[in-house]
Amino acid sequence: MKRYIWLALFSAFLLWFAWPPISFTSPILLIAFLPLLIALQEMEESEIPKKGRKVFLIAGLTFLVWNTASIYWVFNSLNAVMPTFIAALLSLIPFGLGAFLMTLSFWLYRKVAKRTRPLIADISLIGFWISYEYLHQSWDLKFPWMTLGNGFATTPQLIQWYEYTGVYGGTFWVLVSNLLLFRLWMSLRSEKLKVESKKTQSKALLIAFTTWVIVPIGLSILVYSTFEEEINPANVVVVQPNIDPYGKNFVLSPREQTEKLIKLSKDKGQVNTEFFIWPETALVGNHEENNFRIAPDYKAVEAMLDSFKNATVITGAETYQTYDHQKTLSARFSKENNFWWDSFNTAVAIDNSSKIQFYHKSKLVPGVEKMPFPKVLSILNPLFEKFGGTTGGYGSQDEPSNLYASSGIGVVPAICYESIWGEWVAKSVNKGAQFIAIITNDGWWGNTSGKDQHLDYARLRAIENRRWVARSANTGISAFINERGDIVQKTEWWKEAVIKQDINLNTEITFYTANQDWIVYPFLLIGGIGILFLVFIRFKKRGTA
């Protein structure tokens, strides 16, 4: 077993070493699964007892170590705001659940491999894995942080073709590459093939592997080096106020916080500035949306815009709506005021017109911003209430929407966690957005790799949609990213800063923007067929027993 454990750990190391924020190592993903595939194959060929269980444990070791090493910061951020025990339990969602689903994909693959041809088994692995990734971005325990295609975020030169496939194209690229290399290893060690047949097969597999790796890279580098943006400038100012979210160093009142944002904006704003981008929950304290115009924060922003007639402020805010009945699952009842109400993590657009636009964050963090499976777990509401927690979590909206300047410029308002969802952002771009604004508060994670990964993933959204990204992070890292995925400007971590940039607005729609995660659906079908095949085999065995 020692050999299998070392091979599993070697795969875990390669996957971690290839993962953001480590730069320029992402091509290692194209070979990183090979040690694990070898370990699982050798186990199947061995005489060890309880192979199925041990295959699961060895694969699980790889994925648990990789996930823990790459997203350890989840526990760090949770532990800062809640008791250690609860933080540890919630951390199991990204650590344990993600690793379990990855392991399950490989375990199912080995089940199929024992009962059918290698090519069918390999296709089934791709189906199982992509099905897991899609599930993990779609259900109530969603956490698509570790989608394989995200691993190339630090090397945009290699993935310009994401404008056609999105990150699932990267996942497909990684899996096929590793499987081709694995089949090459199998061919070289085969004792059943004659010498000439072995040479022919091995040569064909080597050529296939080399072509599969080199061609996408070559085409991408060609596109990257020749790509030219259409000149259509808009001046955008991004503000990073650097307000400690934990309140350990200093605490500002809501009024002082707004005044600071306004002062920083004025420092860089100019006559032709069209957008000021402020971070997530920049306007603190609950603001009732129906009365937002009479809020002191709104009045202060309105006064600032007297000096910037063409500008629109896009800012994060804490807002709420009231109802006379339970309009949504997330709504909770106020006994004191005798109404139902929903709290939102909101992006607000304010300009010199009388119109105010709201966008409600929709991709909410499971267990922190939203109770998963609320219909099923509503029985736990009294327990959450008793310990001072939220019973409904934040409210959300069902479909993405854009915020618009009075000039008609559309902006994607991606709030924090939402920027990981290529499909969600693309749907918003497809509705007329000309650039992407990401507003976030990465200070919750501390000085860990989480903040760097979050920045790097924004580069993927730029490539997929060929849109500039203006990213405002309360405590860093704020940035401007161009349509090729290059970080053009960025701030330092945990430092007050303001940056401005003339970005190019774009109205062209990429293939990915128009079709989103189209590449997923054939593999969902393949994964489903693979599971049905295994169920059929199991029932057939029982019938003949």
C-alpha cells in the first residue's frame, strides 16, 4: 500500500503546485493525474483484498490533500467570525464534500473500467467528473472554486480559446491529456501486445498526447499575441478604502465610511469619469430600498456627483425589502414591526438622475449567507434563532441583471463569490453589459492565497466574454483586467488605494457569452448513462445470484 499512497500524494502535490496563485505552473495539470491513475490501475491488478474500498481511499487521499492545501483559507476566514467548532464543520463543505465528489468520480470510473473497454471507461470518467463539477456549481452546497479549468487562471496566454468553451473546456483538456498519457503508460508496459504493435500503438498515443497539448497552446498564444481591442474608452475609478472587516485595528461609523469613500473617489475622479466602483457592502447599515433616496448615504453620494455630472457610482450596500406576507423562502418575520422582510447583499447604481438601480447577490455562500436546502432544513430555524444566527439568510434574485449608466452603458455587477460563475456572468453580459464590475471584501480571508485566487479567477471572466474587469476589493486586491485576461493595474494587499483606467467598452458577443456552458451537456448525459450502466450490472448480478 505504501507505493499507492506515495503515488496518490504525488498527484496531490502536482495538482497543488499547478494551482493558482502559483504562476506559470498550470500546464502541470495536464499530467498531474497520471500518478493516481497508475496507482488505481496497479491496485486493480493486485491481489489485495477489498479493492473497491481501497481504490476509494487512495483516490480520496489525493483529493482531500489537494483541496485542503489549495483552499485552507476557508477555515481561516470562518474561524475569524464564528467558534472554531462551527467553522470546522462548515469547512467540510468545500474540503470534504468537494474531495468526496472528486473521489466518487474516479471510483465510478474504476467500476466501469472493470466491465468495459478502455475507451468507454475513459469517456465515462470525463462524464463523471464534469457532472460532479456542474453539480457543485448548481446545487445548494455549491462551491465551484476547484473546477479544473480554473487552474489556468494565472496563464491567460494558454487559454484564449475559453471565449468558446469557458472553464469546462479547460477541464476537458486536462482530463483527456491525462488519460492519453495514462494509455501511453499502459501501452508501454503491456505484455499482451507484440513488439511492433506496441511500438505502433505507443507512437500513436504519444503523437495524440503531444498534439492535444501543443495545438491549443499554440493557437492560444497566436490569438493572445495578435489580439487587438476595439478602441472605445471609458474612464473608470476603482476605490479600495481598506476598512478592516473585523474591526481589530479601527472602526468607522457608517457616515465616516461613506465620507472616506467619497474623499478617495474625488482624489482620482476627473471631468470625464463615467464610473466610480466601490466595494461590497461599502454602504453599511440596513437601507430600506423603498426609502433609499432619503438615506444620508444616498444624499452624500448625490452631492459628490454634482462634481461629476456624467458619472455613475456602483457600490455595495446592505439593503432590505418588506412584505405583508412571506414572499420568499429567505424572508423572516419581525414580531416587533409585524411584517416580513428580506435582507440583501446588494449592488446599487447611483447617478445624477432620479433613478436608483438595485442588484441582489444571487450566488450566496452556503451556510454563511444562505441555509442550504431551506425547505428541508427549515426545521432548524428555531435552533439558528436561539444562537443568534440567521434563519433565512440573504435574499437573492433568480436571474442575473445589469446596472446601467444614464448614458446607456451596461455593467455586470458581480458581488464577491459570484465572479467564480462563468455561466452567470456570461448571461449578464449577454443582456448588454459592456464591462464587468466585481465588488468584493477579500479581507475576510486574511493574507492567504484565497484573495489571490479570487483575483486570478476574474481573469477567466475577461477572456470568456472579452470584457474589461474593474475589480474593487475593500482590503485588496483591486485591479483592472483587460480583454486578454492581463492584469493591467492592481493595488497592494491591505493598503488604502485608488486606481483609475481608461477601459475599452465592448458590445461584441463571444461564442461562450451566447451559449454559456454548452460543452457540459453531452458529458452530463454520458455521466448519467455511466451510472445507469453500473446500476444495470448490479441488478443483473443480483438476478443471477
